[in-house]
Amino acid sequence: MEVSKQASNERQFKKSNRRKKNKNQGNKSNKISSDGLDLLPQKRKITPKSSISPAEQKKVQEPNVKCSYCDKVITDIASSIKSADSYIHFDCVIEKIKKEKNVKPNQIVSYIGRGSFAIIEKDEEGKMKFVETMQIETPQDFDLMKKYIEDIKI
């Protein structure tokens, strides 16, 4: 009988240990938040060491010029394209290219930088290639536009 009492005591001891482990594990899971942000290292707040105040940001005073393509006022001169002696909305340039070049459904018109646009075609494999590139805004016009925008800032 002593053997059965001892086995019974051992079983109860094991059960109580399991309960304690489960409770401890439950507490750990409760401490972890659902988003996991408490696991990230804490960021230190850094105060600026300079006594110089930051420079004021200048704003562009819009000149209210009209688009030579759609004849509407250009509200953001910095996002327009200078073509010859006129300004054109960025979106109007893309529309103009689509109409003039008869862009196919599998082709797109994209800005590739420094006043250049391209017609890009996607084949069946998903590869893209340039069909045609166009220089709408010359580098001189691009530089003049940058200078113009800097000059009209207040």
C-alpha cells in the first residue's frame, strides 16, 4: 500500500508542477502585447545640441500661368514642364504624347527624368523595353525652370 500512496503522491506533485508551469506561461503570454511593440528596443530622445534655430522654409508664389495644352491655370508650377516658351501640366504632356504617338494598350508613357519621356512596352513574359524616348524639356529649359522656381519663393 505504501507503494500506491507514494505513486499517488508523485502524480499529484507532477500535476501541481504542471499547473504552476501553465500559470507561469500564461503570465508571460499576457505580458506580451498583441502588436509586439514592447519587444522593440526603446528609442532615446535626442535633444538638439545647437542653439541655432532651423532655417525658414520658403514657399513658392505661384505665377498663375496657363497650360498651353488645356488652357487651364497651372496651380503647381514646380510640377509643370517648360516647352519652348510655354508651360504644360505634367499630365497634359502624357496625354499629348498618347494622342500624337498612338500609344497601344500594352504600352505606357512614363517620365524618365530631366525632361524626358518614354513609351514603354510590356511583352508576354513581363519584360519591359523602351519603344521610343522623347526629350520634351531641354536641359537648358530644365535649369531655367529650377532657377525660376527658386527666384519666386517668398
